[in-house]
Amino acid sequence: MDNIEILKKTNLGDSVAEQEQNELENYFIKTEAWEMLNEGRIDVVYGGKGTGKSALYLLLLRNAQDLQNSRLIHLIPGEEISGDPVFRSLNEEERLTESQFRDLWKIYFLSLIGNHIRNKVDEKLKLQLKPVLTRLENEGLIPIEGIRKIFRAAFERIIKAKHTINAPGGGGYTIILGEPSSEEEKEGKTSVRNILHEIDKILSEAGIGIWILLDRLDVAFTESEIETPALRALFRAYLDILALQNIKLKIFLRDDIWERITREQGFREQSHITRFYHIRWTQDSLRHLILSRFYNNPVIEEYTKLRRETLGNLKIQEAAFYSIFPEQVESGPKKRKTFDWILNRVQDGKQNSAPREVINLIKFAREQQVILEEVGGLGSNPEGHLISANGLNLALEEVSKIKIETFWSEYPDLRKYIEVFRGGRTEYLVENIKDLFTTQKLNDVTNTIRRLIEIGFLQEKRGIQTSYWVPFIFRPYLSLTQGAAFIKGSGDKDEEE
């Protein structure tokens, strides 16, 4: 079978977990993060964009029935898997204080739990929880169909409490937001906290656990003004719920967002959040990730004469990788081997090689290789490997375009400051960047540089003088010329660091 036929029969999947839910388990590497999450030892998963947070979230959901059957753990998604995020409406609604956001989260979680119990558990447990369910029904928190409507009801409840005169306890409800006074207790009022504890006690006696899963928080808020108070309130609600034995939150969040919400105003409770995992991919796990994509296709086993089940051995992984790819993309004794070249070329300013960019690169390399061989025949692949150096270089241009355009959609206020680098060099002093920004009439250059470093567009390089380096992944789409803007004739400088 010719290489082009093999390539056409090779499906490398999608780099976005939500778009390949059916194949995710075939590709997924059971990392330490997965084991700890699945075993219930962690609650918060941090990681850069494209590092696999949503893959963990989706795999938990796909294993929901197994968790329920084997360990009596019920999973409740707190956000839609795709489409417009449930929480996005907060960006357009009446503004809440951080304290009100905290109440909103807890009312929302209580309603999610009540609706799940009403619809998804056996009659025996429903009977034990009947007084609680009746109360939730009287309060209008159940029955409600759909996450979006549940969130809307919780939000409207907070707004009503906010605007009801002389009713700081909750606007006429019997389940109130704060702790009831002795007089309110006589009137039959109780708190959200007490109801959650009551449910937790009954769940504990029945040996049943409930995990509420929250993902796509970055998409929901996208650096809006409410992002910091809403997410800080979420983590305060998490710490309140941490006291419960059988009700747990599982939160998936980008690490740059976590850094931002804790840095801006400080977050004293940060030290109490100990059940977390920060996703970091090693070179070995990224190599395995690439090979798992290729070896999900039987045709690759035939091509390499290696079986998928043997790929646990690092030497076999190396052999498998270089039977698909050439030894080097750029020839020369000081040039990187192809695998190192891939990781280096997709690395951002924080020196992270995200799985999403790695997957995109090999996907586009396969597509480009098919085009090259359809047009140029065997002459387009002098190395004779499945993927050529030319195919990888062309793929990097596609990955660069996607990375920049993603930044523009995620950080629209920074687009004009990224765009001024177009056609320039790859390394700058702060004075050079100030010159670039003059067209934008920017006063706070230092703060903007800091933000560009935070999102990974610039990498700070400390030496005799501090300079700022644009990583390889951004260069093709911005048409950057290798070299320093502050050194005349530096374009020949080797930047393989």
C-alpha cells in the first residue's frame, strides 16, 4: 500500500475533546491526574489551554454509569458540554456582589442535587429524602428540567432576595441564604447550608456520593468584569461544601485564570484548597499521545510492523515515532530531532507544549502530506517516511494561524498589541516594544507586556539586559523574521534554544 493510501486511511481525531467524545477513550492516556480524579482524591484540576482538562471532564461523564454501579457515585454536570455556556448570561445580567455570587452557586448546587435525586435515584432514597424534596418543591427549586433552567431559577431567586425590602434572609423563602435567627427558626426557616448538610447525612447513611462537575468556566466569562468575583465566590462555595462528606465539587479551570483571580485582590483561602492537580505534560507522555493517535488506525500497525500494545516501552515508542516521521525537520548536526522540534515549535511563552497544539500539528501534517503527494508524487517526500519535513513545516503555518486567531477571540482587547508585531523581528527590548505600541497611544506599556507574557505570547529572557522573545508558534502567521530588533544584522542568529 502506498504512503498516500495509508495517510488517507489514517484518522488522527480532533484536538478539541468536546468534538471527539466517541473516540476519546481510544486516545486517552490514563495519567496520574485521571487516576486521582477517578478515585476521588482531587477536586480541582488546573491546566493551560489545550492540556486536557475537558478531556478529563468528558471521560468522567462517559464513565458515569460505571461509577454509579461500582461505587454508588452519581455525577451531575453543572454546565452544558457544548453550545453557549449556562453561566454566560451572567455577563449581561444585573451585577452581583461576591457574597451574592457565593449564594448563587450554593442555591444552584442545591437545586441540581434536588432535581437529580428526584429523577435519578431509587425510591428508597427518595423516601428517606422526602421531607427535603417536598421543601425544595415548595420553594420552586424542583422539579426543573434542564441545567439552563435550573441556573435561571437560582439566579432569579438571588435577584428577588436582593430587591426585597427588609428581607435580607431571602425574600420570603423558607430556605434562606444566611443562617436563620432563633425567631426565623420558629417560623420554620432554615439555611441552604443546613439543607445541604441534611442531604449529605442521608447520602452518607445510604453510602451514596454526588459529584457536581464544572467545566468551560473560561468560555463562560472570557475575561469579563464579573469573572473575578464570580470565580472567587465559586471557590469560597467550594470550601463551604468541602465540609460535606458525600457531596463534592469537581472544578476544571485554566491555570492563568486561577492566577488572575487570586492575584488581583488576594485570596486568603487559597492555602485551604489542597485537593488539586496541576496538569503538566512530560515529553514521554506527549510522544505517547502522538503515537496513540496514529495507532488508533490498524493501517499504521501494518505500516510500522509494530503492535499498539507494545508501545509502553520507550525504545519501541522511539522506533515507532521515527518510522512515521523523519529524524530531523531541519538538517544539521546542531539541529533538533523531529520530536524535539515538534515540542519546541508548538511551545508558548510559558514553555508549555500543549497537547492541543501537538495534535493540531500532526493532523495538519497528515493533511499537507496528502496534498504534497497528490501534487508532487514521491519527489515531495525524499525521506520516504509517512510524514515529511516539508509536511511538518507547512502544518506549523496552519497551527500558527489557529493559535493567533484563538488569542484574538479570547483576548480581543490585546489583539491590536499582538498585531503590531506583524512583519517584525522575534526578540525585543522594552524600548523596542514601546516604539511598536506608539501607534496604539498606549501609556501603560509595562502592564501590557506583563499580560502578553501571562497569555504566553511573549517569553521574558533575563541576561545582561532583559529582552522579550516571540515563541516559534506565533511566527509564521505574523511573518516574523528571526533575529533581535536591537542588534543590527542579527537575522542569522541561531535560535534553537
